[in-house]
Amino acid sequence: MKTLICRKPGELTLEETEFDAVPDGWVPLDTARVGICGTDYHIFAGNQPFLEYPRVMGHEVSARVSSDYKGSAFTPGELVILNPYLACGTCHACRMGKPNCCENIRVFGVHRDGAMAEKFAAPPENLIRADGLSADQAAMVEFLAIGRHAVVRAGVTKGARSLVIGGGPIGLACGLFARLEGGEVTILDRSKAKCETLSETFGFNTISPDDAWHLKTQELSNTFVFDATGSIHAMNNGLRFVAHGGSYVLVSVVKGDLVFEAPEFHKRETNLLSSRNALADDFEFVVAAIKSGAIDTDSLHTHRTTFDTAAENISAWSDARDDVIKAILEVA
């Protein structure tokens, strides 16, 4: 089968590989679409923690149940969405109902090989029926679920001011779901072109870092601030945008140390939260939002590639992400 492998940072190769034996109880799957996200770009660039090379990327996935599936949970040919987080079920986090931050988590495409291949397999409990969704839409559910989870973590309230720092796919997802909760959302991004897209296509208020620098403190105050930049420098400087009594939610995960000025952090009585992955409820919420039309996936999907062009395109998109919202690898 065709498999796209990141052998080392900066090196993607399309290879013919054997499909491994399917673990007992798992479901064999024929990959349909794979969304390409910031994690994949970080893997390609060598900036992703928790990872060893070589690695088959791909965790934003829609797939069809293979014709040789023998179980009873699904029907061969059925379109499903992958929940890519394999949790142990027994650690402290899992016992608290938080398998998204399982102490022993194994994420497809990060800790173990993912779905940038013609076939893969997954446990039935990690598959969600995609009834009513297209293969493209189903491949966008996971990254949207991350944004929804961050908004739930924050507890965004109607009318509250929210600032999303970083207007990439995850930041945009945070903004979309904060707005669905009734929040007044502004997105900060360094790219003028991206700000124009976020404003014209999605209707968000936008601001550039240069403009933000000249604003007065009271104009910067937001009850909820989400960092989705993938930049440790931005993460360390985002506290200045948080209102007194507000919450700072770190959705990004990158290598580096978080450093805040203690007096600034303390005087605000800041709620500091991280948001990792998503829960089953987030996936279900996103599926319903897409079906209802509350989330317009056509506007989100901007780029497409195939196995034959993926290595070249991912390399190019990694350096030109201001123009890319959601790119999708079409497998079948």
C-alpha cells in the first residue's frame, strides 16, 4: 500500500509498505481523507514534542470500514471519523473521565503511526459514525473538536470578550465555537492576508500585533484569551491581553518554557488553563454543528493534495501557512 513517511525533519517520502496484521478487536479501515494540521507541520519541521522518527503522520481522518471487516459494530463501507487518542483507561486522568490527557496516551500520527496510508486500523471505541457528512467534512471534525474543547475548558459566557491569538485552523476553531457560545470574539494574527480572510470570510474582528501594541491596557482586556500560535514567545507574552479575573487558555503545545511575570499574573488572579486534545462529547458536538450548518466547512477547506503531490505540497505549505486554512490529503 502507499504510505507517506516522515523519515526525519524535512524529509517526506512516498513508499510502498505492507499492511500490518490488524490487532484483535480492531477495525480495518480504508483511508478516505486526512486533514493536514499544525502538528503535522511541526513534525515535518522537527518542532513537535512527544515524537520519534520515522513517523507516518495523520490524525485528522475519515475512513471507510474495509470490506474484510468481520465484527458487528460497523458495516463494511461505512464512513467513520477517527478519534485519534488511544487512552489506557486506568490512569488517574482516565478515571476522572479525561482520556484526552491520559498519562499513557498514544495519539495516531504522533506517538504511533497515523493514517497517511491507504489502510490502517483502529479500536472500535475510537471510531465515530459520520452519517450525513462527506468524507471531507468528516476529516475536519478532529481539529474543530480541539477548538470546541478549549472553549468548554474556558467556560466562555455570552457577551464576554474573547481574544484568540493565532488565526490558524485551531485558533479559527476556538473563535468559531466561542462565538457559538455568544462570545464577542477578536482574532489576533501577524498576517494581514490572514486577517482579511478571517474578517471577510468568517466575519471576525481582527487585530495585528503592531496595532495591539499601541492599545491602552483597558482596550486589551479580555475575559478569555486563547493562545493557538505554536510560538513559545507568543505564549509567554499573551498574559498582557487577559483582563483582571480572566482566563488564559493555552491550546498550543511547543518545546520551551513558559515564563510569566509573577506580579502581573497574580494581580489579575488569572485562571491559567491548558487544553489538550478533545473528548467524545466535543466530537459529537462538532458533528451536530456541521450537520446543522452552524459550521461552514466549505469555507474552512482551502487546499487539497494527493499522495503523488503531498510531499512537495506539505513542504511548501509548511513555509506558506498564511494562505492555508485546512489542507486535505485525498486518499480515496
